[in-house]
Amino acid sequence: MTDAPHEEEHGGALGTRLNWLRAAVLGANDGVVSTAGLVVGVAGATDDRATLLTAGLAGLLAGSMSMAVGEYVSVSTQRDSEKAALAEEKRELREQPEAELVELTDLLEARGLTRDVAHEAAEQLTERDALRAHARVELGIDPDELTNPWHAAAASFLAFTIGALLPLLAIVLPPAPARLYVTVLSVLAALTLTGWSSARLGAAPARPAILRVVGGGALAMAVTYGAGSLLGAAGV
């Protein structure tokens, strides 16, 4: 009887996936909180369904586009930095191969290998693919998996939109007397889930994360509802 092959993600692949998941959770959380604050604030001033729907859709589109553009710019900058670092490393390998071999040996030795083993490993890695070896060991970059700004933008847009849909639907679908209660309860439940998820992904205690997220969301809705109520009472 042969054992089934053991497949396990290591290092960069697992870290990248966790970062994507964490970004998705935080993006959805932003969508929930910002849209909930907006529609609850408008609900404090009026109970007109069309007005609530218009405000909610405007907030959803503006927020999702803002998240996508911001993520695209941020990740594009990161990708440019990674490309520049790889180009510089390639130049150094071409102009100073011996010095780069010593540097790689030092880095491997610093990771716990003996000097002789580190030197032998550095020579083998250099013969196989010097740039890839230095990129991974020295720079912490996988040349085959550079960050993609379009993927990041799309993921942020989708995560924010999914999060924003909950308070939007909760404020426009129920009858007028129940809208605020349904929205607040739905948002608090969603924030509890996102707080728990972010804590799990970060291997942190769940309760503090949930309390922070739920407390922040509740405060945002209370402030915007109060402002909306005052403006509505003033006839603005």
C-alpha cells in the first residue's frame, strides 16, 4: 500500500493566498460599514425608498471604484519596485558574479547552514538560475509571481461590492417601519462575521477583533443616523 502524495503549500504561496483572503475580508468589511453609514444616515432624514436606493447605489459604486483604483495604484507601485529590484540584481549578477556568489553564501549561512554547505548550495542555485535564487533568497520575490495590479483591483472591487450590497438591500427591501432595525441587525451580524474571519486569517483572538469591528460599525451608523435626523428635522 502506497501513501497518498502529501501536498502542502509553503512560504510565499501560502502567504500570498492569506494576504488575498485578508484583503477580501477587509474590503467586504469596508463595503458594509461605509454603505451602512451612508444609507442609515439618509434614513435618518427620509424614508423614501427611491432616495435610499439612489444614495446606496451611489455609495456602492463610488466606494467600489475608489477601492479598485487605490488598489491598482498601490499594487502597480509595488510591481514597479519589484521589477526595478530584479533589474538591479540582474545587472549585479552580470557585472559582479563572484561577489554575488559570496553574498548568496552569506545569506544561506545566516539561515542556519554551515559555511561549506551554504557555499555548495549557493553554487548549485547559481548554476541552475542565479537570478531566481537571489530574487527569492535576497529579495523575497518570486519572479514568476509578481503582484498583478489588475487582479488586485478586481478583487477589491468585488469584495467591496459584495459587502455593500447587504446594507443596501436591507434598507430598501423591508417595509418602512422595519428598515432601520433590519439594516442595523444585518450589518452587525455581517461585521461579526468579518471580524471573526479576519482574526482567524491572522491567527489572532476572535473576540477583540469582533468587538473592534462591530463597535466601529455601530458608532458609524449612530453618528450618520444622528446627523441625518438633525438635517431631516431642520428640513434640509
